[in-house]
Amino acid sequence: MLGVYVHLPFCPYLCPYCDFAKWPLRESAARRYLEALYAEIARERCARAGTIYLGGGTPNAYDAETIAKLLARLKRRFSGAGEISIEVNPELVRDSDFTRYRAAGVTRVSIGVQSFEPSEIRTLGRKHTVPQIGNVVAQARAAKLQSLSLDLIFAVPGQTPASWRRTLAAAVALEPDHISAYGLTVEEGTPYAAWRAREPQAFFDDEREAELYALAIEQLQSAGYEQYEISNFARPGHRCAHNVNYWENGEYAGLGVGAASFRDGVRSVHTRSLERYVSASLAGGPIPCEAERLEGRKRAGEAIMLALRTAQGVSLPVFKERYGIDVMTDYAPIVARFAETGLLERIGDSVRLTRRGRFLANDVCGAFITFE
Ligand code: SF4
């Protein structure tokens, strides 16, 4: 299955923890970017796609009519997508947006809620209010979109186990089909990194963050959400097919500035320079990018890393058949090390992360990727 990702990088304001490819919204730049995106789409060869995902940035910084036009162009190049997702910021949702999205083919909306605590929303630099979240969810339901997801963040400075519990309960009370819960990461070069350098005690250490992560797993599972990936929880039938394709090491085409693709065994990432992207695309391409062919041990390591993120983990027979590797033998020292420390376990024909391992997934995955 091919997944198509389209990056819409403009935001009405910039959040101090954000490390994505994003720029403050300016109308002329947003219009020019769209022209560049259309030019890139027009150069794509026609293909069947399983999913289309509009991510950002803030995709709904563009109006619904523009989103519909963009989707029409995408569907002319990439036919057959059964799941079409869009990320939205709650405070920008206008009355008829979701109805228009649905008419344009959108099946799934992911709402950037982050927290239901006003002080945490402010700390994250977000501009929406708690009542707005409820209104937006009601609008999405009224438009009868197939799947509704809420994004939450934990380990926010000032958060407590009690306030995180309240956020989880408020999210569950709105009955979304899907919830993503991400631990805050402080990326170098962001205002949050400067804040942490000045005031490290304001930020969570691993132990306190692990406590919040465990709370999320318990509270969401007991509300009927299956944890199908480290940070993602879904009601039956509502997993995000677009992201599942990434974790199954499927092919994806990334369009737009900073977007990543994996096709024909080659992983490539477009330039993160907005100006270089726009001028190259408007001049007829190619888009400057870094590309790397993933082969042999490298390809297998990547596939293991992705599979470990999922609840089912690494299927040993599938890896034998698809990559010609015996994970238990070829990666024996790593499997043994993390099994001993209680981060990995073997269940039947699969190797997967334990609950503690899910919190420390980056350490485990990193070891598989760098193993020679
Ligand atoms: S809205 Fe999203 S992409 Fe934009 S600055 Fe905030 S976190 Fe980053």
C-alpha cells in the first residue's frame, strides 16, 4: 500500500516546543507554497494509494475550499485512498469546515487538543480554549466523519498526575475513536530548550514521565481503547491506516517542504528550506533532497525499529520471509540484553516491547538500528 503525506507548513502562531518544518502564516507565502505543491503533485506519476494524510504545520490554516481543491488534485494523481486524514487546530475550525471536508473525501480528522487544562494549554503556547474543544468535536460528529482522533501531550511543565488524569478523563468523555498521547520532547534550538537550560527542574525526569505514560495506558485501556502503538490508542476499527503503513515498513510518498518518502527501497527527505522547496518546485523540479537506499542490515534494522513500535511487535516468520533474517540469531546479543533488563519479551512467534520497554523504546530501537 502507498501512503501519501502532504505537508502544509504554515501556523498562525509558533508553539515554543515545536521542531517541525513550519513557518508563521503569511498569505502571500501560503499562496505561493500552494502553487509549488500543485506543481509537485502534477509531476507525480499516477498511482493507487491506500491513504492520504494532510499534516503540518496547521493544515486548517488554509480554508476548507482550498483543502477541497488540493484533495481533488491529489486524487487525480493518487486514486483509491480509503482513508483521508487532516490535522486541525481547534481554534481555527470554522462552522461548515467538517461538512466541506467530508464532501471533499476526508474520512478522518485529528484534533490538536494537547491538554484540557487551561494553564497547560497556555504553557504549550496554544491558543484554543477548553469549550472550543467540545464544540469542535461536536461539529466533527455532526458532519459524520468516520474517525475522530484527539492528540494529547504529557510531561508538560507544571503538569501533575492528577491534572493528566483529568485531561485523559475529559478526552475519554468526548468519546473520540482514537487518541494519541505523546510525551513532550525538548528539541535543541527551540524556546523550550532554552527554558530547560535555565530551569531544568521545571521539566520531567524519566521516572516521573514514565508514571504519566503508565497512567495513560491504564486509563485509556480501561475506557476501551487498544494501545496498538507506543503513543496511539484506538477503538476497534479505528486504527490510523496511514500510520500503520509506516510501521509496517510500507511505501509512502511525501509531498511538500521537509516531507519524507520511501519508495522502491529508497528513503528520501525534501529540503527543510521553504524558499529552496518553493523555487525548485515552481521551476519544474527536482526538489532538493537527501536520499539513501536502504538495503541489507540497514533495511532490516529499520523494519525492526518500526515493528517494535506496534503492539504485535516483530513477527519472526514474517521477518524471515520478507528480509531473510532470523531476528533471534542475527540480533542475539541485543535481544538477550533487552530481555534480561525486562524491556523485550518473546510471545509465541513474536518479539515485542514490554510495558516498560515501550517507554524506553528509543533506546531499544536505536540498538537494533546501529547493530553491525
Ligand atoms: S501548531 Fe503544530 S506545527 Fe504549528 S507550531 Fe504549533 S506544534 Fe508546531
